[in-house]
Amino acid sequence: MENEERNRKLSGALKSRHIVMLSLGGAIGSGLFLGSASAIVAAGPAVLLSYLLAGLALYVVMYGVGRMVVHGDSQSREAGMSGIIKPYVGGRWAHFTDWVYWATWMAVLIAEEAGVSTFLAMLFPGVPLWVYALIVAVLGTAINLYSVKAFGETEYWLAFVKIFVIILLIVVGLVLLATNVFHMGLGPSLGHMTQETRFIPHGIGGILSSLLIVIFSFGGSELAAVTVAETENPRETIPKAIRGILFRIISFYVVPIFLFLELLPWKQVSEGTASPFALIFEKIGIPYADKIILVVIIVAIFSAVNSAIYATSRSLYSRVQHAENGLGKSLGKLSKKQVPTRAIMVSAAVLFLGVILSAIFGDGFWQFVAGSISFTITIVWIMLLIASLMMYFKRKETANGFLRMVTVLVLIALVVVLVSQVLMNPWSLSVFALLICLLSFFSYRQTK
């Protein structure tokens, strides 16, 4: 009976609309609403280049993931990324990627949970942070434990709210920009972001520094690669979701930040700014604009927490589902609804640790965790690119010469970014990321 329970596969209940919203739910969180302020401070108007470059790199990475899903073994629906990249990079490196990605999302859980608790305290002051953390932890865990369909539906509507507000922000920004053009003329209006400074005020170093936050912001879009085992018809659904990534990056990141830079002096933004987008709503006199933005930020970050619980539990389950004894066997069990409940409980438990750490280290803790996530996300993207490149050269029919060349160029660029992250940021971040990588690599044990 126990073997029968353990051999059940994960539920294939996620549909195309869920996968699209999942990739948005992971990508639109504190990285957009909280991290964008730090990115603007680091690079000035040139932050637009950071978002565009990172968006193009992400698209190439995820295009390769889509190709691997389409040309992979249709009978193999192993959870996590390992099921996709294992045929090309081998068991050890697939194991390495899964564990690095799991560690990344565990850090995301801590960062996003610290963010949502902080913003809830701003909206309803006087309540201890641990109370908000408890609410977030219980609610997110309960949604994921109930069923994958409940998780997908919840994430779908949370992402819908975020998208609606961003579209509203874009409309408001365009109206304000059109009003400025009408009164001031086209040239002065569209040249606002460079009136008081150069387009790249802090040089290439500023762009590289902002990439640390921008890559963190985009982390989550690759979540589609984890959902293969629980997706209906993944060969059609996942590539369809991936094709819209570049459009979503431009729509939800580049356009709103461009409008902000054109409408308001970017130097008004400081590291302590809750969200630069609240300033746009305040400019047109919307009552309680700061409170409205706070609510949206809370929804956005809780959505990212929801996605992080899913990603960590599935990545953990993918590494233990074939264990024959011990803790791995226990964590690999599924519920009657084909949900890895014990893996979810282990992953969600880190939420409580996050509140303690954020209370001890304050605002600097979010910056530290975001920086460490950027390291590991870059490593995961590099591994996905290497796997797709190996497929392109191994199976000639999967890619033409242009795609291979572009993929190689993006791989080189990501390696340069990774080296820059190591050189330009505190040594503690590098040591933290190195420990994660070493543990992930040397913990591999070949399955008999």
C-alpha cells in the first residue's frame, strides 16, 4: 500500500492560464515594487538598459527551456528542473541545479515574507511583525497543502490583481505624459529623464550594480520549468507560456519605469522609497494613493510567497521522490490529492525563520537576501543555457545557427554578470552563494 502511494505521480491539474500567471506571480513581487527603487538609485535612467538586457537574457534562457520540453521524453515527467536538463547535463549537474534553485527559492521565501510583513505593519501599525508572519505562513501553506488546483487558481487571481493595477498605472502615466507633451511640446517632455543628468550617470558600474536587483526581480519567470510534472499537455502549454515572457517583461517592468523616469525626477527616489509608482498616483491627486499602493504591494508579495512555497516544495520533492529509506522516503510521500504535503511543510517552515532574521537585521536583511538570490538565479540561468546549448548541438534539428550563436552570446554575458556580481558585492554574498553551490554539487548520490 505504501509503495502504491509513493508511486503515484503529481497531479496534472495546472492549465495554460495557470502557467502564464504562475510565471507572472513569481516575477512580479517585491523585486518590482520594492527593488525597483534600489535599481533606479544604482543606475539612474540607464536602469532601462538593465531591465531590457536582463529581459532579453531571460527570454533566450526560457526559449531553450521550451525547446527542451518540446523535444524531451514525453514519458518522463519528473518534478523539478532536473527532468528537463538531466538528458543533456547528466545526473550530478541536474541535481546541482535543482538544489541551487531550491536554495534560491528558500531565500525568496525569507525575502518576500520579510517584505510583506513590513508593508502590513506600515498599513496597520501597532501589530507585532510575528503576527503578520504567522498569517502569511498559515495562509500560504494552507493553499499549497489543499491541492495544486487551489494553488493555481489562487495564483491566477492574485496575478490578475497585480496586472490590473500595473495596467492602470501605465494608463495614468500615459495620460500624464500626453498632458505634458500638449503643454510643453514633444522634445522637453520626452527628454525629462536626462534634463538634470546624463542617461548613464554612474557609468557601466551602475548598470552592473542594478543588474543585481533586476535579475532578482526577474527570478520566478523560470518557474514554468518546474511545473512540467503537474501541467496538462506540457509540450503545448509551457512553450506557449514562455513565448509571452519578453512581452510581459517590457509591459510590466520597462514601460512603467520609463513613464516614471519621464514624469518625475529620478533623484527623488531613495533606498527607503517604498515604491516609486506610488509617487505617480500621488501626483494626480488620487486619495490615499500611498495606502492603495501598499495594498497592491502586499498582494504582489503574498503572490510571490505563494509561488515560492510551490517552487521549493516541488524542487525538494524532485530530489527525494526516489529515496528508498530515511528522511527522503518520508518527504517523498504524496497526499490523496497527489500533493507533496511533507515537502511543503518543510519548505514553508522557513517563513518563521525569516521573520526572526528580519527583526534582528532590519532593512539591510532584505538587501542581503536579494543579493544572494541574484547570484543563485544567475547560476540557474547559466545551467539552463548550457543544457539547451548541449541539446542544440546534439540534436541539430532543434536549432539553427543563429539561435546557437545568440545562446552562446547570452551565456557569455551571464558569466560576465556573475563574475561582476562576485567582484562588486560584499564578500559575504559570494561566500553564501559558494556554500550553496558546494553543498548542492557534493551532495549528489547516484541512484542505483
